[in-house]
Amino acid sequence: LAKTTQPISMDSYEGQEVNITCSHNNIATNDYITWYQQFPSQGPRFIIQGYKTKVTNEVASLFIPADRKSSTLSLPRVSLSDTAVYYCLVGEARVTGGGNKLTFGTGTQLKVEL
Amino acid sequence: EAGVAQSPRYKIIEKRQSVAFWCNPISGHATLYWYQQILGQGPKLLIQFQNNGVVDDSQLPKDRFSAERLKGVDSTLKIQPAKLEDSAVYLCASSTDRAYEQYFGPGTRLTVT
């Protein structure tokens, strides 16, 4: 079961790029890396998922080095509305008979200011 | 597309009482999850259903918690009897076979006094 480690908190200003790094030294061959965002009083929301190299969507980019022991979520030009908790998860991509055991850590509290 | 529905949104009970939460997943999603989120922590998976069968309940306190998913659609999570430490937000999520992309409901905030 891959465990993830990420910073407890980060501060930024509007318009800046924010990079949140997650360590997952024990990632397994079949594991994918997924990031979620959670606002207060809401359930988490899927942001992005990847296996290796770089993945980009309309919200963020995900950078995964060749050894896959870490990953970096990149949020371009953040705004106040990006203030949230960001979770890094590692686990199998497809639902399996034994359960996927996707584990949320404590996440990174991102605070964006003017 | 309708999202994951949960009810009630808030519940206050006294310790040793029982409580039940209801979840209606996104139509067509075979997999359903119940999470417990204590203030300041990330969600903790309690149970995962694939259709109406349980695939993971390793972190479900089975002496007091139970869950069912009849007909592979709606699900209920029950706590009986409740303890003070059960105060938390209970989140329901659903997904297709892509387990990494789960859709969460708004949650039920439970306060046990």
C-alpha cells in the first residue's frame, strides 16, 4: 500500500503558478497517481490522473519523473477560488475485486491571497 | 448529469443512539464508496461496493457500522450505537470502473453529543 507525503500547507498569490509535490516511494507498478481538490463543506473533486511523464488538462498539469517516486501538481495562474485542500493519491486505476485501497492523506492546504 | 445525492445533510444525535445515511450514486456507476472524514483529516474509506457486493470493508468498524447496497444502486450506512468519536462528515462517492475518478456527494455532517 503506497503511502504519500505532501506539504501540510502552501501560500501563494493570485496569478502565480503553484507546484505541489507529493512523495510516494513505495508506488507499485500497477499504481496510478491521482489528485483531488476539496473545498470546505464539499466532497473532494477529481482534478487529474497520470502514470508517467506529463499529463495536462484544462485545470492542471501533472509531472511524474521516470522513477515515479514523486509527482508534482502544477496549477497555472492561481486565483482566490483555488484556495482548497489538495490530496495526492496512489492506487490501481481500475476497480478490482479486492478493492482499490485509494488512501487520502491529510492533503496540502493551499491558500491564495491577493 | 445529476451528481451523487446524500441525505440528510446534517444530523445531531446523542451517544448510543442509532443513525442512518442514504446515498444515491450517479446513474450507471457500478462502484460505490463510503468515506468518513474527521475534521482536519483526509477522507478514510469505510467500505467499497462493486454493484451490490462488498469488495473492501477492511476499515469498517463492524461492531457498530453496517452498510448495504440493495439492487446495486442506492446505499445506506448505519451506525448503531453511535459514539462521540463518530462525529464526522460521511461522504458517499461513486465511479465507473475507473476507480481513480470518483464523484463525491456533499456529505452528511454527523454530530454525536
